[in-house]
Amino acid sequence: MTAARRNGPALTEAIMRTTLELGQELGYAKLSIEAIAARAGVGKHTIYRRWPSKGALLLDSLLSLSESTLDYPHTDDVKADLRRQIHEAIDLLAGPKFRPLFQALVGEAQHDPGVATALNERFIGPQADKTVARLETARNEGLLSPDFDLDLAMALLSGPLYFRLLITQEPLTHTYVDRVLDALFAGIGKRP
Amino acid sequence: MTAARRNGPALTEAIMRTTLELGQELGYAKLSIEAIAARAGVGKHTIYRRWPSKGALLLDSLLSLSESTLDYPHTDDVKADLRRQIHEAIDLLAGPKFRPLFQALVGEAQHDPGVATALNERFIGPQADKTVARLETARNEGLLSPDFDLDLAMALLSGPLYFRLLITQEPLTHTYVDRVLDALFAGIGKRP
């Protein structure tokens, strides 16, 4: 199918798929809108009409992978529900396939305020809302510490994962997620 | 004093001071070894002999600010000791003066493995050692949960701060640190 015959959503999808393919092949630094346009068979301006920068395009491309997933299950075991969702999230974004691109994207957010804003509005914010909602239900069901600071939920649960992703750059494994969850649920302080 | 008359340590110090000054003026993206050399009155090669990249030079320059500080006090209140050290660390690296440069440095670590390695070997690793040592003492004194996972100490304490620094990019305040410490000590789980 040539570009001329693809409609809007199919074209958008083709460009995002190409971005991920080329990004995996070349790495973020060498990835360019020009190369994506050539591989997707569209003009550069077709891409720039939709996305202001390489970072914005990569963000959308990565998020397109997760659109229908990353919802929290709701069983009677809130910790198991969190674990399941977080395992899914790291398998998607921190696995060998996309981790380098996701890391590069967060790196780009340190230089490009547009990418930082988009990352928060399109991914972090919605994920935080889901996390707070899941924990709020659990707190109302009497399953959590009654004065748990819900506004910190996302930072407490995700912070230790981003620390490993971005700072120590060690592998993000299910085991690590489980240890973090265990430690957060138990708390550092001595139980009376 | 001209460059020719400065000895090794004084020259190194002058270059690092210039790096921070120029970095604050220009921002990381526009900062260049060339401009630093010109301002410091040395040749580019003098800088490249000591540092392989702009990122490596910025890392050393930022760390030179903190070399004699960031030790944990040891009173009988471990939470207060952690709070004091963390307040000092964020005042230094996440205050208005150096935050943009520190963020840019971590951004650079996502693209440059040399910067990532140096960041861990020179800053994160030593800080983690101090944190584990302080918490281990407290655990031995019976002040912490006896099965607290010490290897996670740095990720649990720092992760939520880096999350705000790098992801949501909100201000890092003392109040935020205090809320994080309170939440980590109490834990998410319901006390039996």
C-alpha cells in the first residue's frame, strides 16, 4: 500500500511502527525524522504535521504499544494486583526490546520541555490516576494503612523502578519489583 | 594568575569552577569544552587530557561541590538523620542553582555509558554505601524493621526523589522529602 492511499489512522500507525523498528535498529541518537520518513514512504512534512520532534514521535510510538493494557486488575489481593500491572509495564517498556528507546526518551525529557510535558500528560499522569484509584479502593476496603499518603503512590511505587532504569541502569526484573513491593508494604520502620 | 602558572590541582579546580559558571549561564546543551577552555584560559587539550567528555567534566564539577558533605549524622533518631542528609543533598543538587545541570547530566547518562558509569562509581555508589551503613547500624540497634531489605535502601529513599526530579519535574522541597520518609517508614500496608 503506498502512502498516498493510506488514510490518516493507518498512516499514523505506519509511521509509529517504522519509528520503533528504526529506533531499535539505529538507536535513538542516530534515529532521524528523515530516515523514518524514507522508510515509511512519506514526506518529512507529513511527520512534522503530526509531531513537533523526534522525541514526541517516539513517545507516541512507545505509548501505542501500551494503549489497551496497563490497567490494574481488581481482586481481593491489592498487592498481587499491583505486582501484575507493574510486571506488565516493565515487560513492555523496560524489556530488552524497548528499554534503550524508553531510556533515551526520558533522557530527552531532561533537555526538551515539550517531551517532558507530553510524557507526563500522556503516560505518567494517566498511570498515576489509575494507581491512586486502585490504592484508594483498597484503602477504603481497609486493606492499607489508613493514613497512607495517596498522592505519593506513584512516586513510591515507580521511583525505585526508575532509579534502576535511569540511574544504576541494572536490569528491571520481576524479582526486583516483588522486593520493592514487599519493602514498601512492610515499611522501613519497626512495627510496634 | 595565568594558566601557565597554575599547578595541577588549582588548574583542575579552575576548570571545574568555570564549567559550573558557564553551565549555569548557557545551559548544558550550549555548554562546550571549547567555551570552557576559552573562559578558563587553557587549551582544549588540557581539558581533554583530564576528562573524556563534557558530561564527565560536568559530573566532576558538580561532585566537587559535595565532596566534604553528604555524610549521615548519627544521633539516636535515624529518621531525623536521614532527613538531614537528604535535605542537604537536594539543596545542593536539586536547588535552582544546579538542578538544570544535574538533570542534564542524568539525561546524558541515558546516551553516554561512560557518564552513566562515572555517575554510579563516583556518586551513587558511595552514597549508597553510606546509606546502607547508616541503616544497618539503626537496624542493629533495633530501630528498624528487622527484615528490612538493606540492598533496596538507596532505591527506596532516592527513587521517589529522582522520580520528581526527572519524570514529573516538580520542585524538590524539604516537605516532599519529609512526606516520602514518613510514608517509607510507615509502609503502605495495614499495621496488624
